[in-house]
Amino acid sequence: MYKKLNILVKEYKNLNLQEVIDYEKFCIISIVWHSTKIEGCSLTETDTKVLLENDITAAGKPLSDHLMIKDHFAAFQFIKEQAKQKRKLSVEFIQEICRLVMKNTGSTTNTISGSFDTSKGDLRLAQVYVDKKYFPDYRKVLKLLEQLCKSVNEKIDTVKGAEILKLSADLHYNFVNIHPFGDGDGRISRLLMNYIQLYHNEPLIKIFTEDRVEYIDALNETEEKENLEVFRAFIVKQEIKFLNAEIDKHKKINNGFVFMF
């Protein structure tokens, strides 16, 4: 599978898609839509494009969904600029990303341990439980994040080839299982995954909303088997799917316009 991935990455890079007008922007818009759709956003991909390009809202759809899209896009633009500067991971950096992702949809939560505000990038001060899973005690979150950043920073400048994608997948998996914030952790984990890709000028990773069940299953199976290769394999499949789709689109463009009557 990694051999196939390497072949597709090479073919994708040879297309020089960065020279296509607004290619990267439209690619990011699509990734933002898929990422927010996974979290239940009601906007369509077309709605998302119109919102981000023309600031036109979709009739009859919640304001919060529009704000989620705009905040996620702003966060993506932020990590893109930070990647150009080769900024290393830190708790503060991750909190900056959270502040952008949750800027207009985050809120304050009051607990017996104190109050925290996701719109300000505060780490959670409460236990988190999703389906059958408990995430780490909130008192361990800061140390776990520091350890994660240290581990990634030790590898980020030395990984090459398929190891880059593995690091991206590993960061995603470990971050989302720390679940350091009260909300937005899924979106942030996917942004961090693409931060590694941007850092190395590698193709972005899109997790397709139609594969949401397989995505969650891969996360759960990875934990059950204590084997990162499970989640890595899922990310490789998603990347192959993305690269094939982009290469096919480019080939259709090169085949020229055909009139249809």
C-alpha cells in the first residue's frame, strides 16, 4: 500500500497543481467541508464554497454551522503560514489553533474544578466520555500534550517519504485520544495531521465524510489492538483515494472541453 502511495504522490507532485489558479484554496475548502461535515455540519460543499468565497450564507441553515466553517478555514490558513515558518509544536501553539477553530462556537463550561472556555483555547477541566470511551483525566492533559509535542518535534525534521504520513497519522491518533479540549478536538486533530503535511510540502490529507464510520472504527480498533498500523493504514487509504481523485480531475481537464447537446 505504501508503494502505491509513493507512486501516486510522485505523479501528483509532477502535475504542478500549485500553478493551477486557486487550486490550494479550493483543496483546503473541500477538506474543511469534509472535516466539519464529519462533526455534523449541515452545509453542503457548494454552500461552503459560496460562504468562504462570497460570504453568502445558506438559507435555512444554522448560523453556528456557518461560523464553524469560517473558523475552521481561518485555522487552516493559520497553520499553513506557521508551517512555512517551520514552527515546532507546543501546547501554546495547539491552544492558538483551538482558539481559531472554536472562536465563534466555543463557550464557557463551569465545573467543580473551575471554568474553562474553548473559544479561548482553555484546556478542559472536566472528564470527557464519548460512547463507551473515557478520555484521560483532565489533570493529566497538560503533561500528555507536552509529551506529545516533544515526541513529534524530535521526529518532524528527520522523517522522509512514507514516514511523514505515518507521523501525521500518529499525531492525529494520539491527540484525539488525549482529547484536551471541551470541544473541537476532532477538527483540531485533522488540522494537526495536515500541519505535518504542510511542514514537509506534502499533499494534504482529506478524510472523506462518507468514510466517517470506517474512520471511527479505525480509531477504536487501533486502541483495542494497541497497534498504530491500523490507523496508519486507514489514513493511507484516504490519501490514495484523495490523490486518485485529484489526478483524475486533472486528466479530465487535459482531455479538453466537450460539448454536450
